[in-house]
Amino acid sequence: MTLHDYTHELLDTIVKIANIDTLVKHKLIRKIHKLDAYRQYKNKSIVPKKPEKPYRPVAKIVFHKIPASIQQVIILACDKYDIQLEQFCSNRRTRDTLEAQRSVIYFLHRDSKYTSTKVAMWFMKDHSTILHACKTHEDYLDTNRLYASVYKNFREEALKIISQV
């Protein structure tokens, strides 16, 4: 016998003995069912489900929409920082990828005088993200000599590429 059947039998008996109105009986049944549902909810282990789609769409750098001279700078950065072009354009947050992206962003924004909005459009990011990347890059240049030397070599060759156009 389930709790549901037991509740109805018990309440029928109570209604007969106490001479209770049927409307009150139905209210009591609803209260008992709510209590039963609450008890089942409390005893149930709830495991959150993973969302099927990511919260935000994954933004990748659309390489073919970037001007040719900047494509060459990105390819140069991939060579200097020893990463693949697919890795550079992806959203992976490995140190090599971030260093290469920051270097290109810093070079385009500070040395080539592109606006942060323009660079953000190419990198599928927000302009404030570009400014943050530039600030982080400057901090790394001040503290990490190896990073600074790699960037110096990259900058010299990138300036040659930009000046040819």
C-alpha cells in the first residue's frame, strides 16, 4: 500500500468519525501530498547536470578577415613563440599561446598605432581586454628578461613587415 492510498483511507476514516466537510478533506490531502513531495525532495540526492552548450559562444580569431600585413605578423609570432597558427587562433589559455597573442596585441596597439577597438575587432575581444593585455605585457617585459628578449626579436622583424606595406 502506497502513502497515497494510505492517506485516502485514513482521511476517509477521519471524515466519518469527525464528520468533517469534504472540502476540508481535500485540503488535508493536498497538504499531505505537499509534505510527501517535500520529504522525497529532501531525501533525494541532487546532481547538477552539465549544460549542453557553453554559457558563452566560443570566439576564435577569424584569420582570413585580418589584413594581410597583420596576418604576416601573426605568422611571425607563431614562429618566434613556437606555436601553431591554429593554436594562436584558438581560445586555449596556455602560456605560449597567451604570450604570442599578447605580443601581437601589444605590437599592433602600441608600436603600430592601431586603436584598441580595431585590434579587438581582429582578435574577437573587447577593447578593455586589449588594454589589459598591453598592461600585462608591459609587466612581463619589466620582470622577465627571456620574455623581453624574445619580444625584442619579434618586434624588430615585425616592424620590417609593417614598414614594407
